[in-house]
Amino acid sequence: SKKPVRVAVTGAAGQIGYALLFRIASGEMLGKDQPVILQLLEVPVEGPQKALKGVMMELDDCAFPLLVEMTAHSDPMTAFKDADYALLVGSRPRGPGMERAELLAVNGAIFTAQGKALNAVASRNVKVLVVGNPANTNAYIAMKSAPDLPRKNFTAMLRLDHNRAASQIAAKTGKAVADIEKLTVWGNHSPTMYADYRFATINGESVAKMINDQEWNANTFLPTVGKRGAAIIEARGLSSAASAANAAIDHMRDWALGTNGKWVTMGIPSDGQYGIPKDTMFGFPVTCENGEYKIVEGLEIDAFSQERINITLAELQGEQDGVKHLL
Ligand code: NAI
């Protein structure tokens, strides 16, 4: 049987953690033949540490055959030791009345410390996914704080936006979500993201031709996908958790096990593609093979798309400028 891999998860006692850990342990992320060791990080505070123990009791009670070991941590230097995968879920999202500078400073502290810890103790091949918001900028901070690790190891989660876009397109066209190919979301995980179905197909047919309604694209589809997180908070009284955990599973599974040529969206550091400045942590269309992602290149960017890409890029550059002094 396969050698176990080490999967570190931060924010493990939070609501996404609760929807995520059981699926990792059951083999949905890395395959039904891949044993895992869970290394769980929470803040060094009694409440969350106690809640984490409760989650671990439940994981025990599932008797998952693939879960060979699990440990609880309050220090990233031990939580990330030899980690092959790191899902950085815990963060400080913007609360009501919170100033932008405060948000960036709090997360700057969390993600510089976690980036440095990954740099010091994780596997040199560690695959890092940042879920905690502001996800792209947090991933950028972690990457910049880990100079001895390859830049490409750091990614941000745009997959929830991708899956939300796919679901809206399936509903609009009356087709199966599983048949949608070549969809992507450009930019920041925020309402400025640009979900782009110009290249998408369903059973080989063009989605753009099927829908043929630019007014719907600009005034219904993009705002619906962009504001979906807020709509879920409004309806549920809590932010998306199961769908976020599901997107994290999709992102890591596709990165590790490959997409068979299918496009997916990942937030990754740009190498300058599509005019996005190097290192910007940006949502791009990618395919994955042999544990590596590759940007789909050479797509035509029309005027409408360029305008949307410029907006989300400007927002990201603003965030990244705001944390420069912390790096
Ligand atoms: P939550 O508040 O239920 O849980 C977060 C947990 O992280 C808490 O238990 C907290 O103690 C822990 N934590 C905070 N700082 C930490 C640190 N430095 N080290 C380790 N643990 C830490 O929040 P929830 O709902 O689980 O969401 C987590 C994050 O994911 C939020 O930032 C949220 O905005 C973000 N999110 C991102 C999405 C995306 O598509 N990228 C989608 C949905 C949520």
C-alpha cells in the first residue's frame, strides 16, 4: 500500500474545517488508496483548541481506514513539519467596521508567520492552498515569506467561484453541470472576479452561442456569481462552508491527481501571462498533470474581458501594495 502523506490544515476547528477534514480523511481529496496523516492547526486559545479536540474525537469515531494518524497543534512550526499538502483555511476575514489597514495587518502577521514556517519545515514539494480571505493576497504573503520554496507551490482558491459559475450556466442552459468544459474565472477571489464562459462548451457546443445574451452575462450572471458569498450569508446567517470545503477538495484533488485535459481555475502566481505582472496571485484557467498545473495560454482577450480583468487586477495590486511593508 502507498506511503502516507502529511496534510496540514489550519483553522481546523472552524466551519470550513468541519466540512473539510472528514472528506480528506475518507480519501475524497487524494484518492481512496492514499493514506493520510492530518496535522491540525488552531490558534493557541483554549476554546478553539478544545473544539479541535472534539473534531478529532469525531474523526476517530469515523474509523476511516485511510486516516493513519492525526495531531493537534498551536504552532505552525510543528503543524507544517514535513507537510506534503497545506490547506490554509484559518484567517481573519474582514469584520463589520474593520479598516482595510487593520485587515491587512492582521493577515499579514498570520501569513508571514505561516509562510516562514512552511519555508523552514515543510516538504520541499509542499502544495499550498490558501482558502482564508483575502485568499489571493494571503497566498501572496505566504509565498513571499517562503523564499526557499518554489513559487509555484503557492495557490489561492478560486475554485468556489468556478463551481458557482458552472452551476449558474447549467441552470441557464438546462444542461448537466458535468458536461461543461473550458470555463474559467480570472483574477481575485472577490466580487471583482471575472467568470468567463466565452470559451466554454457543453458536449462540444459553444456556451456563449447557446446563451447568446451579453446583457445576461454582464447584468445577471457576473453579479450573481460575484455576490454569491453575500447571498449565502444573507440566507444562512453564516458564510459558505460546505461549498468552500468542496471547492478546496476539488482544487487539491485536481492539482495532485490531474484533470485529464479539463480546464479548472486556480489562483496561482503569474509568470507574466495575459499581461498580469509576475507574482500576482491571479485566477487563471489551468490544466493539471503529474502534480503540476499549467496555464492555458493563447486565449483571445476581447475588450469587455480586458476591462473586467483590469478591474480585478487593479484591486489585487491595491491589496498587494498594502502589504508590501510587511514582507
Ligand atoms: P471560521 O471562523 O468558522 O473558522 C476559522 C478558524 O480559523 C477558527 O476556528 C479560528 O480559530 C481559526 N484561525 C484563525 N486564525 C488562525 C491562525 N492564525 N492559525 C490557525 N487557525 C486560525 O471561518 P470559516 O467559515 O471556516 O472560514 C475560514 C476562512 O475561509 C475565512 O477567512 C473565510 O472568509 C474564508 N473563505 C474563503 C472562501 C474562498 O472561496 N476562498 C470561501 C469561503 C470562506
